[in-house]
Amino acid sequence: MRFLPLLNRTTKRNHPKKPIIHSLTMTRFFFSKYTEKPEPKEFIDYLDSLKNYEKLGVPKDAGTDSDDGLDLGRMRRLMDRLVHSTPSQFFPRNRQKKSKKMRFWPLLNRTTKRNHPNKPTIHSLTMTRFFFSKYTEEPEPKEFIDYLDSLKNYEKLGVPKDAGTDSDDGLDLGRMRRLMDRLGNPQSKFKAVHVAGTKGKGSTAAFLSNILREEGYSVGCYTSPHMMSIRERISLGQSGNPVSTKTLNKLFHMIKPKLDEAIQLENGSLTHFEVLTATALTLMAEEKVDIAVIEAGLGGARDATNILCSSELAASVITTIGEEHLAALGGSLESIAVAKSGIIKHGRPVVLGGPFLPHIDCILRDKALVMCSPVVSASDAGIRTSIKGLVILDGRPCQLSDIMIQVERDFPLFIELSDVKLRMLGRHQLHNASTAACVALCLRDQGCRISDKSIRAGLENTFLLGRSQFLSSKEVEVLGLPGATILLDGVRMAFPDARVALVVAMASDKDHLAFAREFFSGLQLEAVFLTEADIAGAKSRTTPASLLRDYWIQASEELGIDTLHDGTEKNRDSLEENKIILVTEKSPEVAMRAANETLGRRAGNHSSVIVVTGSSK
């Protein structure tokens, strides 16, 4: 599901009575070579849309250092948005590069301001500015994307029944093996960690990748889905940057004849995800990465990423088991566990995230026993984690946490980390961090050089777009899609006293009723706006907003929660604080604007936040 920014809000006012003016914005461009080129008409028109005191005359006392003077603070905030230094996390030690000049991207560089007079500004996007520009300043690899779009895309169409199971109805992993063989089996040229699970695999992969980068390794990371650019799915090297369009295009043209042959020999049955996975693994081999972290797409046993063999597998990771993609994975929690256990390889260590239901834990451990694979669980008694509270570091919220790992079972693991400053908020993210730390210790036990210092730094430097990002009621740009538990924990941690409005869109193969129950039980909501968003560029897998509303009404009735749910303007404007407003809006942009207006009416001077959530993968 993709939410694009709505408007170019460079001139967003932080004080309603003091708008940013013409001369402030113009300062950045003052030294143009105006005599040698045509006038920049679009820019001039942009400036002319702002208040211009050179034309209107300067107000009385505007230049004085007094309450009537111009607000210099807004200029500082504007410049902070434009020229803040590039985050050091993208330039690892041992291989520092000169910072490239940042382009003027005010749309993507937004400072999140909480609507509360006694709480500090949270710059939730400052550390991601450079990261974001890597997706937006390069043209998309159009030819490669068009090639992929010509193939069957189950992310867009929905996965067939039982396709993820290790059965006759499962996806044909043989065609993926034949494709990789045609490409020279690039997956055999580096070590890999394979990560599967219902939730948490993307975050765990990010934590682990950053730990390895901090130690100086060249790391390949492959995840899905993406938010803005398909290049997000593939990162290479020590920097952690997404693959460049140039690199991707070069590789695509190199392997395209072999892809064409494979597609023809397979009678056109190769899928979008299979070809993309093959391309990613080939890129990693070409770039000579030291180790790769590979996230499974669906299930595990028949997933395209499961062409990794014991010889190149450093460890398997199963984060959680939940009831998602039920039909595609056999229809039960047990069948899902069996499918995901398919990534366990003979003799290779398995790290379990959990906690799992006892019979699910048995399924996973029994498979490991059959495969002679040692097991460590991040939910074992010897692994303890705690959250001490929330601190503000460099203007950003961080979760102060302790992680203690002491395991003496299949192989000894030990680390003690106090006061870890996690930028990924919530108990679930602390658990993902401890799972990644367990994987790092497993790699260290195999002879991989990983220090405690690198584990701490890797955990602290991890931040993902779309994970635990909360925008205040004054914001309308949405960057990501965290899941229900993620937002419940995150919103409590970052905004414990805030008035909350939800904007929700979901894929059709999710547990909509459980999702609604969890939010109703976990938060005191002001309003819920149920909307629809594209998934993989189409609405074929999107749940209609009206159907979502039916589920939320059912959940509210089960829990005895008062709601206003006919979607009329009267109910939207209602100030009855004991009733939650349920509204359907097909457009996410309209839903966010309506949520903003509703909070403005109902929250008054209270801190308020719009939480955009849902589930699409």
C-alpha cells in the first residue's frame, strides 16, 4: 500500500499568525546567475504566491527584537529542513565518503511537530532525508519495471490458495532453481541469513544488516514490499543505500537474454517476484557482498527466496507465526508454521523470535530436530529485555532499553547491553532487536567477527521508513504502513496522552475483525477513517472501505463501545467525547484531511496525532 505526499507544503506555518514570507524563501537562491539564463518562471510564480513585504510594505515594528517583530524561529526551522547535515549512519566507519550536495527537496523533508506546548519537537524525518533522496532524486529503472510488470504479480493479484504450502498446490520452486542455474547460481557466491515470519521480518532484517555493516562487512539486503521505489527492496555494500538505477539497469541488460530464455522455457510461468529475487541475488554476487540478509516473501517452503542451500546459509530466522495469508498457506496456524519452517536447512542454526503457542513452537523445533539444526529462541528465559522509557536524542524519540542474552543450550550466547537507544519504538521492536542480536551472536559463534560495540551501534542506527512514524494533527503527509501492534505500542510510547485519529486501509486477505478489536481494546480513539489504497499499483487486493466499516461496527458492538458510524457530516463534526466516529472515505488523501479537521474540532488544545495504518503484504 503506497501513500504519496499530498502537497508541497514547504511553507507550512508553525504559527498561524506568522506565515513564512517571500524574502525568507528567496534567500536560498539569492546568488543565482540571473543575467546569463532565462528567468526561473516557475520559481518566481511560487514566490509570488507568498506574502511579499517588499510589495506590501513592512508592518509596524516588524524589524524590532520584540513580540511584534518577525519570527526568526520560522527561518531557522526552514533552514533546518533544507540544509541539515547528512546522517552519519549512511557513511560507515572505515569507508567515509565526502557528502554530496543535498538537493532542494522540501516536500520530503518535513519536521514533525507535536501539537503540545510542553513537549519537544520531534524531527522524525531528519535522519531519513538522505535515505529518502536516494529514492526520489534518481529516475526509476523504467525498462526493468516494465519487464517485471509483464509478468504475473501475486502481490497485485493475490496469492492462489495453498500456493505457499509444500504440496502439489504450492508454487513450483523447481522453476526458480532452473532460473538460478541459468544465471550461474549467484546465490552460492556469498553467505546468507534467511528471515521468514508473519510479522517483524523486515525490521529484524534491518537490525541485522546494520549490525553487520557497523562491523565493516559489505552487506546485501533483500526485503519486500516497497513504499516508493522498487529499489528500496535491494541494498548493497557498507552504506546500506538502495541499489542505484544505473547499477540495476546495467545488471538487467546483462542478464536479460537469460531471463528471456528462462521465461520462454517455462512457458511464461515465471512470476514478478521470482525474476526480481533472481535479479537481487545476482546483483549481490556481482557486487561481491560478504553476507546477505534475505527476507522471504510468502511462507518459506515454496518461496522464491528458498533456493538458498545449507552450504551458503549462515542461519535461518523465523520471527512470528500469525494468521495472515491463511488461504495461501494452508488454512490454519499449524500449516503456516509448517510452511515457514521450510527455510530450516540441514545443520544450520535456527533463531526463533516468538513467543509462539506451545504446539506451534513444537512444530518449529521438531523440524529443526529432523534437520539436525541447533535452535536458539529470543523468547527463552535466558533472554531478558526491558524498556526504561522514552528519551529525545537529537530531536528524535528513542526508546531506552536493556537487552541481556545468556544462553547455554545448543551453543553459548552472551551479551549485556544497557541503555540501548532504539529509534524503532514499541515492545515488538525491542523483541525484533533482541532477535537480531541473537542472530549476530550465532554468526559470531561460527567465527564471524562481530563485536558487542557493533551490535549496539547497529541496533541504535536502525530506522525504517513506515515503521513507528507518527504525524501530528497538523500533518497530512503519510510515509508508511505499520501494523496494528506496531502502532499500539508506538503510539503509547511516543504520544501517551495524545488524542488519536486512525486512517485505515487493508488488503483483502487480512484478519480485519481482529485488527479492529485490537485497536478498540488498545486505545481511546477519537475517530477512525476507513479508506482504500493501491496495493502493488492496483486495487484488486484492496478491501472496500464500506466492508471495513462493517468489521469495525461489529468489533465495537462486541466490545460495547459507542460509535457514530453513518459517515454523515453531522457525526464527523460531533463533539461527543464518549463516542468514536467511524467514517468511510475512498480517497486516503481526503481521509487524512478529514481526520485532521476532526481532531481540530474535538481535540482542542490537547496533543493529537493522526495514525495511518493498515496491512498490505
